[in-house]
Amino acid sequence: MKRIGTTTPTPHPAPQQAEAVRSYRQLCVHHDPRHAVAWCYMHASPRPCFTPELLEELHHLRYRLVREIRAGKPVRFVVLASDVPGVFNLGGDLALFLELARNQDREGLLRYGRACIDILWENHIHLGEDLTTISLVQGDALGGGFETALASNVLIAERGSKLGFPEILFNLFPGMGAYSLLLRRAGPVVAERLITSGKLYEASELYEMGVIDILADAGEGERAVYDYIRQADKAPGGMSAIRRVVDRCSRLEYQELLDVVELWVDTALQLRERDMRLMERFVRRQTQRSATETGDADNTVEQAG
């Protein structure tokens, strides 16, 4: 299922021109009935991260899509993307995280962590339906943003996008499925290297490591999605069967994710003030970047350290 090939120009409707399903405050969804695709674009505020509101909207969308699919709506592919220029998702809501950690609010941290893995889990099990989830990364994906992209059945990224886990710089680790997902995609050596380095990687590097399934040229990500769909449509029965084989042979249990989240919470409650100050600087840079829609994620990580 990996590496379908290079993208080629093909006529198709832009997803923004497709039928609107519903607009949320931090999520915009479009349905392309011709290709049976639901396009889901994130635009969280005040920072392009997983705010509680975005998590709630994504969870609501899951139930809405399942209900509509079972009622006969043609949806065989669900694409998660972003309409924030240069950003897929910057990860967890660090402002909320800092407040909960400083207050030693274990239950609050656990509640937020569970909300995050619920979204990741739904993506990973393709909503419990016979469909394919696709993450389209057209910009930076950090921490939880990278984890969510990894949870999709197919991960497509444009050249120039940067992905990584900066959590180790804060004396923490990515606790919403990073190791579990990377282990199954690329093996333990790659998983540990990506998590412990604190480094951002170019999409092309991750493609060579086997972490990214399809590498698209800059600006060609949406076309790459339709190229993948066209390839999959040539053998729909076989592709569906392969999806079930992957589910069976690389099964990820929800309890595994929950166990890791609890370890993440325990680690968060032991953070030093120095770690939290570094995180505050990271939040300020995220906010500034969101306001200007410019910036460089490499500089963000370097200055946080």
C-alpha cells in the first residue's frame, strides 16, 4: 500500500469546491461525492494545536460521518488536513497542559490525554468502517500533530514539510501513540531515534525511513490524494482486504495507548520549573506564528532549547 508512485496531473475537483457537509468553529468539512471523499480541514485557534474544542469537534465529526455512511452517504476515504498555511498541527495545547501540570491536576491531564488518543484511535481504526483514513501534511506537524498523522491508514506529506517530536526538550515524551505507531510503521530503532532526538525531520527523510507512505511535491498534496484514490479504485476489493490484514497483523489495542498516556501524565506531574519555562517560550512562539502565519519550526525548537 506504500509508495504508489509519483503524482501526475489529473483532472479532479478541488475539495474546497465540493459539497459542504458542515462548518465547525475549528474544523471545516467538505464532501466530494464523485470520489466518495470527506475532506476535513483543521484551523484551531488561538494556536493551530489540539485545543479541547478541536478535539470535541473531531469526535463529533466521527459520529456524524459514521451515521451518514450507514445511512448510505458515499464516503470511502476520509482525509485529515489543515487550512492553516505552513502548518498541519503543532501538537498538544501546551497552555492548557502547563496550567494542569502546575496545578498538579492529574485527572485533568488524563482527561485531555484520553481525548487526544480517542481521536488518534478513531483515525487508526478508520472509524470502525470499511474506509481508508488519509492524513495530508502540507506544513509542520509537531508532537501530537505528527502522532495523529501517523495514525492514519495512509500518510501523505509534501516536500518541505517538517515533522518531529520536540517533547524531549521539555523533559517529556510524546505520549499519545508516537512509539506504538512508529514501531509498527518503521521499527523500534527508527521510533526511538525520532522520539529522543527532539529534531524536526524533512518529509523526504521520513519517506526514506518508511515513515511516510507517499511523498508529494510542494503544492501537489491534494492531487496526490486523488492519485492514491484512483490507484485504490482499480482494485477496491483487494485494497479493502489488505486493510483488514493490516488491522489483524499490526493490531494496536486501545489499552496500549491508555497505558502510555497514564505514564505520560505521571511524567508531566514531575516536570521542573525550568522545563515549564521552556514550554512557555514554545507557546509564545506558537502564538506569534499563528498570528503572523509565518515562521520557521526549526527556529522554534532550537530557541526552546
